[in-house]
Amino acid sequence: MHGLNPFIQGIVYSTYDEKRGPIPLSTLPRNIPRQVTNIVSKKTLNLLSVDGNLASNDLEILSFAPHDLKGLVNCMVFMDENARGRKRFDTLTVLFKHAHDGIFYKYIDNFTPFFNRMQESVESRRNDTNFTDALPETLSSLSGELDHLLRELQDSELKAGSAFPVAREENAPVGKELHPIGRKVIVVGDPGVGKTSIVLRYTNNAFKKTYVATMGVSLSEKLVQVEDKTFEYIIWDIAGQSKFERMRKHFYMGANMKILVFDITSKESFKNMKDWNADIGRFIKEPIPGVILANKHDKESSATVTRDEVEQLAAKLGMKCFYTSALSGKNIKEVFEYIGTLSLDRVSPGK
Ligand SMILES: Nc1nc2c(ncn2[C@@H]2O[C@H](COP(=O)(O)OP(=O)(O)OP(=O)(O)O)[C@@H](O)[C@H]2O)c(=O)[nH]1
Ligand SMILES: [Mg+2]
């Protein structure tokens, strides 16, 4: 145990050394594999040098793909009389697992003040000779603050009724193989079609009559056994309202599976299925498997979309369609079992 918050895999402080290039100066825990710290230092400092206009103190999210990791990166530029160009470039990266990136995208503004404060304190000491020696303490106090913040966010989300993914203490540390197999599932479709209700039925076997529009994204997770493999679904229930359009592309990134939902009593939501599918395609380069849900099947008598139309759409998009009802629970479990078998085909050997 390294005492880090279970959502945080590590913290890396890097600098651009004039002779050696990008190097990690200090890490928490100390034993993060070299391959990881090297790629973090290179990629984050590249961000600063490639994009010269990038303001000091911008928070960015970067992917360190081969390691299933992402990082919240704080870029810093300090004045230093002794450095070439009189500037010193540092980055501070908080690493987390790809599957948990929703929390960091969603709450990036909540993290900013912590990084600002840390940067100020670093700035005042950056040119001290013992700066590097004091870094472990700085990282450890930042780690404590982030732990506190993450727990607060988790509490408030739980109170608000949305499921916050639970990062287990025994989460595999950096560099180790991950068990169970993490799978990011995105759920999209027009507002009010029943995305949140479907997820709630699946994860809690519950149903709510009142419609509360999802703000941005709501995350939940569920362990599923498919044949001899255990999957950890991280379900991203994405808000359908158009005001969330801009942030959506962030939510699509890294998805392994998609669930497209329409409401059989809303022709409009059915017509928009193609657009939702295309929207995902724009931001995810590799095609991902998915399924179409014709929801609110309990209201079949007032359906405005015919079976023929549904079949045509399914054929056109190359996906299977299920008639579901979050109200009655019809086909909900089956849908998730089905996408489990889809992802089985995609699990690469050795994973
Ligand atoms: N009769 C019936 N009502 C449903 C069903 N699924 C959802 N609803 C109702 O439809 C309304 C909207 O459901 P939500 O799950 O919040 O819709 P959403 O797709 O998450 O909407 P956004 O978050 O705005 O994108 C709620 O009042 C639900 O109770 C269903 O299968 N049958
Ligand atoms: Mg919703």
C-alpha cells in the first residue's frame, strides 16, 4: 500500500533538463516503473514545448495509452535567470486508470485550485538548491488533498443519487495486468428516452417515474461474469440534452462499447439514432461494437415507430436491436449480457 486514493495510480513531477531532456524529478509512490515515468515526462513536456503558447498553469488530460493510464497534467513555466531562454519547464501529472477518467473530466474545475496552490508553492522555491529534496513531501501533501477532494466528490454524488464508480483498494498498481477486464460502455440517445432509467434498472433494479435530466454524465459500474471472464463495466450514461454537446466528445474517448437508445413513442428520437451513431464515429476512430435499444416497450400501444422501421435501422447500422422497458425490466439484463459476449470477441490475447 502506498496510501494513495484508490482513484490515483501515482504522481509524477517532471522537468526539462537542458542536457538530458525530459526527466522525472520525483514520483509518488517511488517505485513507479521507469517506462511509465519516462513516457509521462516525455509526453507532458512535449505538450509545453510543442504548443509554445500553452499558458503556464493549464490543466490538461493526456493519455498514456500503452499503460492503460491517463493523467491530469499541470504545465508550469518558471522564470530562471540561469536557464537557457531564462525559463524552466516543469509538469506535474496525476495518473489514473483510463476507465476512471470520467471523474477527472467531469470535475476538472474542482481540481484546478489545488494545482494552482501547489504551483504557487513550487514557484517560490523552484530555484532553491534543495528543491528536488523537498519534492516528495510536496507530492505527498498534494496526494492528501486530492484524496480528501475525491472522497468529498464521491459523497456528494452518492447523496445526489448518482452512482460514483467505486475504485477498490486492491486495484492493480501501475504496470500490472488488470483484473477484472475493464470495459467502458457509453449510453447515448435523445433526452428523456430512458438512458438513466435503463442503467438504474440494471445496476440497482430500481425505477423512478420522475424525469431528472442527466447533467453531463453519470457513471456507474458493475461486475459481470461472461463465460470464464469477469468484466467490470464502467457505464457512462451521457446526457442527451444539446447543451452538453461540447463536452460529449470527451466522454466518448476510450469507449469499448456503445448502447444507442430511442423511445418507441418518439419518432424524433428514432430518427436521431443515425446522428448519435455518427457522432460517436467522429470521435472514436476504431469502430466499436454496440446495440440499439427500442425503449419504453411497456407503452407499445402508443408506439409511433414500426417494427419494420426498427429492423431496417438495425440492418443499416449493423447492430442488433432489443425491445426494452426500464419500467418492467424487460430485456435489460439480456442487453448487458449480450454486449458482454460482444466484448469477449474483442478481448485481445494476453489481456
Ligand atoms: N413507461 C416508461 N417510462 C420510462 C421508461 N424508461 C424511462 N422512462 C421514463 O422516461 C423519463 C426519462 O427517463 P430518463 O432515464 O431520465 O431519460 P434519459 O435518456 O436519461 O434523459 P437525459 O438524461 O436527459 O438524456 C422518466 O420519467 C422515466 O421514468 C420505460 O421503459 N417505460
Ligand atoms: Mg439521463
